[in-house]
Amino acid sequence: MKVNWNNIKLLFLLGLVVFLYAFSSARNNKRTISKPHVEFLGNNNLFMTQEDVSKLLIQNQQYVTNEPKEILDLNLLETTLNANPIVEFADVYVSVTGHLTAKVKQKTPIARVVTDVSYYIDSNGGYMPLSKNYTERVPIVTGFVNKKNLEKAQKIAVKIQEDEFLKKHVVRIHQNKNGTMDLKLRQCDFVVKLGDLKQLDKKINNLKAFYLKATKDKTLNNYSKVNLQFGNQVVCTKA
């Protein structure tokens, strides 16, 4: 009987590949985890530190370092980081060499609520706690603010972030009991009455026009109230 050496070679190569794969997988699973490496994405202002993230990882996975890769619950670690109110999203993975990496994107604060409690409003309109590591310079929000309903303050804060004039001049957003909104400008004594948020862009344009004219006329300090609630009108109350 003629021996088919080609088939024998093929079977040998196939067996070798299976053996090498199994050996590599076993060896890979036995690799021990290194100390977590934390990489922050986006903004360089750190509201939480690498040590803070490492502690969260260690506290929620009893054995993180110097243990085999196969025991690590990456989903648990990722869920833990994503549950932190400072974190927008996190990605946790282990390299083939056993390096544990956590990529973290922090939330972006756009306003700071100062009432009976203090916290940030993030760019998505959500709650974000203050940090002992860094304080962001953003407009203050006062008045009747509900942590579970930050939509109005967030909408105005986004406008301030996007507009150079507002970003330069607005220092406070005030929410009244009836839900209407006021603004306070830097180095100005008057209160800007926005009212509701209908036609907000038009009201902002009216405020800019008034400010430029009053600055030119040197009359900014003559008013106690600038009311933008009446459509195209700017109604001023003298001090």
C-alpha cells in the first residue's frame, strides 16, 4: 500500500498548530496581572486621580495584581468604574502580557450648583459631584434647583459654553421658584431677566446688542434690571 506522505505531513502540521495554540492559551492564562495602568481620555483636568481609579479596581476585585488573568472579572471592573458619578465611560482590558489597563473619560462640568448642597451639572445635563482634586471655573447656579431636573440650567450653561460673549460675562444662572431664569453678568449690578427659555437665541442677541450700546454710552451701571421676556423688546429698570 502506497503511503500518502502529503496527508501525513498535513495531519502533523495540524496537530502541531493545535498543540502550540493550547500551550499558548494555557501559558497566557497563567500570566499574572500587573499593577493597573490608568489612562485618562480627553480633558487633562483630573477630577479623579490614577490612585482613585486603582483603588476602585482593587476594592472591587480582591486579587488584581500578581494573580492569573483568568480569575479577573473585567465586566465587573468596568461596571464599577462606569458607576462612578465622575466617569462618563470606562474601558478595562488586559493585554496578552498581563498588563491591566483602564481607559477613563471623565464627565465635563459646565455649571456648578450652589444651594443647600453643591455639585456640578455635566455637559449631558446630569449630576456630577465636586472633586477634592480639581475645581472647574464655570458659572454658578443658584435658586430652586432640583438635582433630578437640571434641564433648564443645563440648556443655558451649554449656550454659555458655546458663546464667547456669554462665556466671558455670565457668572451666575438663577432659577426662580416659578421656573423662570435670570442671569448675572460680571462687574454689572443689574439682573438679566430671561424668563422662560423660548426664543433663547433671540433673547441672547438682544442682550448682546443692549450690552454693546450701554457700554458705548457708559450707562451699564444705570440699571438694576434688564428684562428680555417681551419678545424683541429690552425693558430696562433704572437703579
